[in-house]
Amino acid sequence: MKPSDIRALSEDQMKEELVKLKKEQFNLRFQRATGQLENTARMRQIRRDIARIQTIARVKQAETATADA
């Protein structure tokens, strides 16, 4: 997911996307543990997308906090 796509999302949409990615990460961990994981690069991609969403959400919160002050 590109940062520009994430910035276009609302706060609620970002939360929903984050939940979806965390569920997928959970499922991928189980697949890896049972030896069924075929695309190992997907785990790295999910981890980075989660971090990207969290970072952009934090930036947006900081922007609103400084705008309110």
C-alpha cells in the first residue's frame, strides 16, 4: 500500500485497514508455523504496511493536536 493511498483514507478507514492487516499477519504466522506459507515476502510486506499506517495515523494526530493548540 502506497503512503499516498493511506493519507487519502479517513481515520476510521485506517483503523479498519490496520485490523485487516493484523488479522492477515496472524494467519500468515500460523501458516509459517505449520509449513504452509508459500509467499514469505508477504509477511514483510504486511509488517511494513502496518508500520506505515501507524506512522501516518500518528502524524495526522500530531497535526490536529498542533492545530487545536
